[in-house]
Amino acid sequence: MTGAFVGVVILAVIIAMMAIKVVPEYQRLVLFRLGACQGQRGPGLVFIIPIIDRVTWVDLREIFLEIPSQTCITRDNAPIAIDFLIYLKVTNPVNSVVQVRNFSGAAQGIAMTTLRAVVGDIPLDDVLAKREEINQGLRAKLDEVTERWGVKVTSVEIREIEPPRDVQDAMNKQMAAERTRRALVLEADGKKQFAITVAEGDRQSKILAAEGERQAQMLQAEGYAKALETIFAAAKQVDDKTISLQYLEALKNLGEGAATKYVIPMDFLNFLKPIVERVERANR
């Protein structure tokens, strides 16, 4: 009797454990009762009927799928290898279980075919240069398909694009030529700026030299003008007597010389008249 009671208790505990589910916030339970979908349950405590009910756990957290490198043909018939990541999030747990068997695998398969379709409409140069536009195009096309599964494609990120070997060689040569061109342009600009600076310096030097010469001429002219003003002022103060005395001094100096012939201005007698008259008055 005691053993039967213990067996009943153990059976009740097992049934209770089967009937009670603790659902975390980031998960949901999709409940099926006798095969019919009863909707989602959770989060928190969820009670089910053992044996009759069957549940499927669904994770609501965002997940990512790594798509391996895929060889695609561009619009201009160039083969190119691309690998990328897809970020997914379940928005409808019931549809993610009822509408598709394995939405992760299905999303990966549809991503491969969608990538080929998107890249096939784009030339090679745009594939290499417009990565963000390709990401947006892939996300939009994938979201149209996964929406009916209750799954939202939140982002698509291309990780690596590997063009053909000959295209890589051409790109490397183009980049080298572009770097050489930029170096030559920078060198030419430097020489141009140097020539402009030198020419500007020469022009400024000539301007300063001309300005200095002009200032010197102006100072010299001012000196001449002041000298003439001084001479004219001194000449105004000289009278006839002073000039006569200067003439006599000059005759004295001539007489002391060795010359035998002298040239005397005709106005000399006019300058001597005042002296002769003074001498005559003194003798009277």
C-alpha cells in the first residue's frame, strides 16, 4: 500500500512537471492540441495537458545566417563571388512553425537564389561600388518572401566581394595609376605655388626698391630746395658794400697769384664807386 502510494505521488509529480512550462521572455510556445494549433503561449507559467498537448518552442531573439560564398554572373557576364550575412527575427511564432518547416534553412536557400537575381541585373562596376544598394535590394526581396513565414529580415550585410583575377589586376593597375596621377598633380601644384610665391616676392621687392628710390629722390629734392632757400635767404641780406668788399678780396687774391693777365667784369667799376666816393669824402 505504501509502495503504491509512493508510485502515485511520483506519477503525479511527473505529470505536473509535464503540465507546467516556464516560458522566458525571449521565447514563446506554439501549442497543438490533438494536432490542432491553439496559438502561442507565454511568457511565464503555461499549463498544458500532458499527452494530449504538444508544444514547439520558438526563439524571438534576432539571429543571423551566414551565407557561404556564392558565384554570381553580373549583367555584363562577369563572374563574381559574394558572401554575406542575413539577420532575421521571428515576429509571428505561429506562422514560423505552421507555414514553414525550417525557416532558417528556407531563408538561407531563398537568399542564395535572390542574390543571383539581384546581382544579375547589375553591371560589375556597380556591384563593386554600390554595396549598400545591393544590401537594400536583397533585404527588400527576402523580406517579401519571409513575411508569410512570420519572419522579418532586419538587415543584409555583404562581407566580401571577390571579382575575377583579371579584374583585380586591372583594378590594381588603375589604383596605381590614380595614385601616380595624384602625386604628379600635387607636385605640379607645389611647383606652381612655389613659382607664384617667388614671383610675388620679386614683385614686392621691386615695389619696395622703387618706393625706396622714390623716397630718396624726394629727400634729395627736399635737401636741394632747403639749400636753395638758405642761399636765397642769405643773398637777400647781402648789400652792395659787402659785394664790393668781396670783389676787393678777390682782386687781392688775384694779385698774389702768378698770372699776368686778368679778366675783370664791366660791372666791377660800378661796385667800386661807393668805395671811391667814401675815400674822396674822407680826403676832403
